[in-house]
Amino acid sequence: MRTMIYAGLLTVALVASGCEGKEGKSATPAKPAAAAGAAKAAPAAASAAATTGGSAADCDNYKKELCGAAGGDKSANCTAIKKVVGLMHPSACKAGLANIDHSKKKIAALGDPCSDLVKKLCGDLGAETETCKMVTEKTKAFPTERCEQMMGNYAQVLAGLKRMEDANKPLTAEKFASLTTAGAGEHGPQNAKVTIVEFSDFQCPYCTRAATATKKLKEKYGDKIRIIFRQFPLSFHKQAHLAAQASLAAKDQGKFWEMHDIMFENQRALQRAELDKYAKKIGLDMGKFKAALDSGKYKAQVDADMALGGKVAVQGTPTMFMNGKRVANAADANAIGTQIDKLLAQ
């Protein structure tokens, strides 16, 4: 995470999805403009309409109407609207419903900066790009002030999105082939129609979800797919590098996936003593295993995997490629399965 705008307004807001390569804090979302206006108007409306009746149903309908105009139930402005309307007297809700067209026009005007931002970004990125599609979808949930702030830092935001778009482009055949060379933990035949390469970190909680997804895919597709596990231990996960070495030591004894599974099941306990315990539990030759870790036999191989990841723009974990194309959600077995089915049907 780099700057407040790029991390807080872009990375966190648009693509928060895994363990990133650097530590940092996300920005605090700006207070929605719609909320500020509604907060001022609510007391006056309640006072003016205090004797006109109203009911809880009126307030529910008022929230529904306003949220529909503000971008939907999941939008940031809708969240703020619900809080404000929750403080209103039912008579004020009834009065608001009677003048709902006026409120909708005001909310529509507040939403213009976000529409302008999406239009400008997609114009520069390309309307057919995956990044434009993501921006179009995610910006719906942005409060107006965030869109205004991003527009004020447009060059920086656009540069970050262009880097994202470049990273998401399919790998060349040569680059993808470099990820499929021997030495990694593997499942499935080399001539499989679908090859998945996953860069992962045994201490990353998001990678545990990806490991669960991978296990489901292995069970469902068997030898119809090839899965290659590449090491990418992040620097702030202090036990991850040694755990990666342990998985390769297990691989050389034919039990990579057994060690892979047991470490992800116990990823909060990856000290050396625990690694030895897991190795013993899955039936490894403990003399060979301990000697490999004591000597750092597989350290260079782990570092080589990380270097490979750097060449294909891996910045966090889990990162997954399928036949050279980056997978949007490496932790969703159903979504990945849909892509596999399409490739197998071709």
C-alpha cells in the first residue's frame, strides 16, 4: 500500500482481496455528502411535520426510495441515509415521501462526480478493459466526496489503474512457460488442457481460502487439470519462508500436498518445532527433513520462485494464473471452476 489516495481510495476501495507485499493502513472513508445534507435537513423536516402523523412504514419506504436514488442498498450514501432516517420522526418521513421527487433530484446531483469519474477513467483506460468494468462496478458504492477526491488526484489514480491493467493482461506464452518448469509442487499431467499456477504464502490467511479452493478443484477435476504451486512468502510473515522450504522438503519425499494441507490447516503455528511435528505426522523421513531445513537446502529455490513472481507482476498473495491469464478471485472454487469448464469445452 503506497499512498493514501492509491491505497485508501483505490487499492482498498476497488480491489481489496489478499495479502499484499507491503504493510500499511487503509484510508478512512470520507463522510458521504448525502449524509451531511440529510443530517441538517432532518431536524427541520421533523419539526415542520410533527403534527401530520406518519408511521414506521413511512420511514422504511422513505429509506428505500432515497437509497434507490443514491446508488442502491449497498452504496455508502445509502448507509448514511439509513442512519439519518433512523433518527427522524415518522411524521418527517411522511413529509419526505410527499416530496420525494425533490430529494431524488438533489441526490442525483450529488452523484454526478462519480459518474464523471467513471466516464473519464474508462475513456482513458478503454471501455472494453477489465479495469474499466471493475471501476464501473465498484464506484457505485463510493460516497460523492471520495469521487471528488479521486478526481482531484486523477493523474495518480489513472497511473495506478493502468499498472493494474498491465498486470492483468494475459502472459505471453514464453512467460507462462517459465512458470511451469519442473521443481514446484504439482498435481496433474503436463499435457493437461488447463494449467493453473498459484503463487502463495503459507502464513497468509487469504491463501488458506485459496488452498481450500484448490483442494476442491483437485477433487472435482482430477487429472483433467494441472496445478502448480509456487512459493511467494511475504517479508512480514516471519515463518512463511521456512514453511515454504518445508513444503519443498516434503515434495522431495513425495508428500508435498500432504505438507501443504497440514500447514494451511495450522497456519498460526508454523515455528520450526511445529514443522517437525507435521513432517512426522505425515510420515516423512525425519533425518532427511531436518537436515534439509537445517542446511537451508531449499532456500534458493524459494527465492527463485519469488523472482519468477516478480517477473509476472505478483505483488501479493494469493495470485493465480490459468493458461496464462490472471484469475480474478483465487479463493472462489466455483468461479474458478466456471473458467475451467469453459476451457475444457473448447
